[in-house]
Amino acid sequence: MSPVYFNPYLIPIILVIGTFLWLIASAILAGVQRIVKHRDECVLKRMLIDRGLSVAEIERVVHATSFETTLW
């Protein structure tokens, strides 16, 4: 019986598992990023409403400060 570390399929198995772990981590981080962005936009809107800005002014500020970011 050969030891596990002499298995010829060990490197491809590690690569496949590592790839899937990387994709899962990327998906989780992208979801967290979207949640944080949404929360920050809600806080910004609440602050602008508390200051008494009109809907048009709030819309202009939100569109001026929004930008798309990705992890890719």
C-alpha cells in the first residue's frame, strides 16, 4: 500500500478543490460587498432625509456617489 502523498492524483485533486474553494469565497465576498454597499446607501439616504433635502436632491446625490465595483 502506497502512502497518500505518493498518489499521482493528489495534485489535480488539490487544484480542483482549491478552485472550488476560491469560487465559493469570491461569491461570499461579492455578496457581503453588495450588502455593505446597500447598507451604506440606506444610511446616506437617511442622513439626507434628516437634513431635509428634497427627493430630487437625494436622487442626484445617490446617483453621483454610486459606482459599480467587482471582485473579478
